[in-house]
Amino acid sequence: MTNYIGAIDQGTTSTRFSVFNQSGKIVAAAQKEQQQIYPQPGWVEHDPEEIWQATQDVIAEALQQGEIRATDLAAIGITNQRETTVLWNRNTGKPVANALVWQDTRVDDYVAEFAREGGVDRFRAKTGLPLSTYFSGLKIRWLLDHVKGVREQAEAGEVIFGNVDSFLVWHLTGGTDAGLHITDVTNASRTQLMNLNTLSWDKELLDTFGISEAMLPRICSSAEVYGIVKCGAASGVAIAGILGDQQAALVGQTCFNPGQAKNTYGTGCFLLMNTGERAIQSTCGLLTTVAYRLGTKPPHYALEGSIAITGALVQWIRDNLGLIKSSPQVETLARTVEDNGGVYFVPAFSGLYAPYWKHNARGVIAGLTRYVNKAHLARAVLEATAFQTREVVEAMEKDSGIALDVLRVDGGMVDNFLLMQFQADILNRPVVKPLIKETTSLGAAYAAGLAVGIYKSTDELCAKWAVEKTWNPSCAEQKRDEMYKMWKKAVTRSFDWIE
């Protein structure tokens, strides 16, 4: 048996394919960015056919680059942007519309409509989730209501739904020729249609949202052999792992014990804490979600704090304001000043996620004076990520009753050492970066590796986890408290901006 494992990481901004050896090191990788489509304010779309083509391209490119044959791969795992909603025709394979991305807020009116009876926490007991524009269920409803003829086709079983994992697995395993229509428990738990306790689609929720079960994928575990790739460069390889991207990072960071937590710094920030086999209902604005289910073992649950805009804020000051030419320059610019100059940037571009869940909030920059320059703004952009993370950590500790002793971090922004030091300062605890930064892809590879026996247990994976760098707090308590107080004040200025 070969020791290579492939991982498809289909994210918000790009598609990546990585090949790992048994030690968890990347031996080949290829990546392709994708177009972000903004038809009107608050709407965010992707072209599913572009994603499918990119997936085929990066698999072929990585295997060629590493001189690796499909027969060298023991299995492939898939990790994906969650909540992003695709509807396609099972007879043609064609999407009925662009994918509605997790950031898309067009279902605002539905949130208000369903919240009139029972409030935003109406379905929290069953799903662990508040009513929000974030999740897939209302996005499905919008497409059924607004794309002509689709509701009738869905009820007839011709149009089917999936998050990106389902869409890719269906195509990889045959597409119109008996492609598998499946998802895993982590992705299903982000639709607001799955019952957290039974791990199955909930009839009452489907009836309430007006969604036919005929269009939904079969729910599987996160680590099992689902089927075989039937097309492209990876033909003949087993697909054996599926995890939503944040759950994949939790697995990649080997947070298998209750109380262990990781924060992924990407387009948004996502902090997950493993709560073991118990689903803890949040009273502090967090989400309760499935962390993973490995084969036939009981599922593990997690508390999650989702922050919509972190890395995307750096992209925004680059693309929309032109303050920097490339994302890494934000650190260089921010280092030219000692502090934020009194400026606080609350990036509620599509509302506030955890712990507030205020969909009618909008972004604000507070504390501007004539003294402030673009470097102060750059620093405020980075600090916004750390402040939001602290808010989520505090909520998580309150819900779980567990004090975090250290925060494991991953994602693109961990290369920004100014941000990581400020994160340690504002949290007042160590921040730890693992040796292998690509934890999301690694988690998908680990799940697939466990399914096909490359790895014998999660203990074996824990033994592989190693630290590359630790940032220890070095900020005076008075200064930390004052900055956090001003941040909290700025956040309140973003509330209820949309009537």
C-alpha cells in the first residue's frame, strides 16, 4: 500500500490540491484562485463550474509536479468552504444558478420572517444554530423561490442540493453516470436542516423551510471509503474523508480532546473548541456544531465562534482603498507606527457574527482625528481580527466552563507576526503556530488516512503535532483593558445601521 494521501481544499478564494506523505508533510501542491462575483451589495456568488474545472486542474498539476501517479495515492480527502450552496440538475450536471457563498446576505428578509415566531433561536435546540443569513437552509429556499421552475424540478428529484463537498464528490464519482450524492455530518450540521442529536435531516425543519428531502444528499461520517474517482488524473483513487474546512483544521491541529481549541485566520476567523461527545448549547452567541465523526465511532461536537471578516478586511483595504499593493504589506505599513492612533475598525460588512449575530450591523471606523494616517488604519485592520477573536474566546470559556490555556492557530494570517503578537497580548495567553501550517488540508488527509488504515488511531496523529513558534503576551494589563474597552465601544456603533 502506498503512503501518499491527497487532499482537495476548496476554499472561499481558491481551490488547492495537496499530496501528503505519511509524516504529514506536503510533497506536491497546486492552487488556483477563483472569481468572486458581487451582483449587488450583500450578494456574493461563485461559479460552480469554475470550481469543478479548477479542482480537476489542480489535481492534475500537483500530481505532475510531484511525478506522482494516481496509483501512488492511498486515498483522497475533501475539505470545503461550508454553507456555500449549490443546486444542480442531476440529469445534466449543470448548476441552476451560481453558488450562494456563505457570506451572502440576500436572505435577510427570510431571517426576519422566520424569527417572528420564536425569535432567532427558534431552531437552536435542534440545530445548534441561530437564524442567520449564514447557513445553507435559507439559501436553498431563496433559490427555490427565485429561479424559475427549480422548485418543481427539486420536488421531482431532478434538481439536487449540496455544499461544495457534495458537488465535487458527485462529479468525481461519475456525475450524471451514477455519481454519489453524499455529504458528511460536519457539512450537514451547517445547513440548519440536520438534527444534531439524530444526525439526520429533520422533517419538521424541512417542512418549515419548504425544502424537499428528495434534493438532499445522504449524510455519512467524516472518515470512510465513500466511492472511487472515475475521471481525470486521480481516476481509481478512493475518496475516504470529508470535513467542512474549520472542522478539518480542528482535526489537522489534532484537537481530539475536550477543551482543545484552534483558531483559523483566513477570509474570516473560525474558532472551534472540541466539547467531546456532548453537544453544548450556547448561551453566549456561539454555534453548536459537529466537530467530526470518524467511521462508526460516536460523533464529537464543538462550540464555534464565526467571525465573518478578518483576512477579507486586508483584501478590502488593498482592492477597494488601494492602501497596500499586496496583502503582506499590511504588516510592513502597520509597523511604521507604535499603536492604532486611537482608531478602531469594526468590519461588519455583512453584519456581525459571533457572539452578537446582528445581521443589520454594518462596518464602522471609529476614533478618527487629523492625526491619523494610513499606517494607523492598517494597524486597526489587524487589531480588529485579534479583538474579535478575544470576544469569541470569552464566550467559549463561559459556555464550556473551560479556561483556554493556549490558542492553537493556523491559516494564512499566522505569517503576520505583528498580528500574532497582538493576539497573544490582547488574549493574555500564549498563541502557538504548528510546524505544518496547512492544517485544513492536513485534516482532510488525516480523515482519509484513518479510513483506509494509513493511520491506526488519533493518538498516532497527536504524536505528529509539533510547534514551530509561540508568541507570549507582553502587554501591560492597564493598556490591554483600555484598548479592549474602546473596541467594545466601537462595536456598539455598528449596531442597527440598517433599519
